[in-house]
Amino acid sequence: MKEAVKAIPTCGFNVEELTTATGMKLSVIDVGGGRKLNRAMYCTGAEGLIFVVDSSDEERFSEARDELKGLLLAEATTWGIPFVVMANKQDIPESVDPSNLIEALGLREFNCNKWTVQGTSAATGEGLRESIETLCEMIKSFRKERR
């Protein structure tokens, strides 16, 4: 997490290993958003999820909501796992405030999952570290609850 990289859209999927400042090791699988893939198959064994939404593109919020529902409500492999919604592109003036995404994405429906929404900007790095740290704490709690 010490290295800044230029963000480019994902075609297909990318896999990276990440070690956080607290020493937690994460396997990060970026499955992109353009093509229809069976994203749920990449979530087998997941203990947490980061879901990135372009908060400047309100026209795609319903698509994002459907995708998130498909991942978290329809799949036994993701049932109950914590997730962080990154409201990306907060550096753009037209972006929707992260708190407004709660309704737009129907997040209150996910009552079996712990979740939060974090404003981020991949371009400036704002909110990225906080999002990952929050997810790590949620994963630690999830692990304790499963015991």
C-alpha cells in the first residue's frame, strides 16, 4: 500500500496480492465492470468484498445495484460477508455524495452483511487506505463471529 499506481479500466480481471499496514494479506481480484462475467465465481472463499461504484455516473447506479445484489444475495459463498462500497470519483464535482448511494444501491436490503460506504478517488488516492483498513477490521470481526 505504499506504491501509487495509475488507475486504468479493467478488461477481464486482474489478481494482485496486497499486504496492509497492519500485516493482513489480501488477495485482490478486480473483475471489472464492462462485460458480463460470472463474478460470483471469483468470490468463493471470500471473507470480504470491496465494490467500487463510479459515483459520477448516476445512470449506472441501478446496474451497480443489480450486480451487487447478484453477488451478495444470490450466492451462498458470499452470504453474510462484510463489504465496503467505494464511492469513487469524489474528486469530480458532479459526483453523488457517498451517503446518497445507500438508497441508490439499496444497501439497507443487505441486513445479513455488515457494510459501509466510503468516498474515494482513485485519481488522488483519497479514501483508499481508509476503505481497506475499514474492510480489514470488518473481516477480523467476521472471522470472530464465525467461530
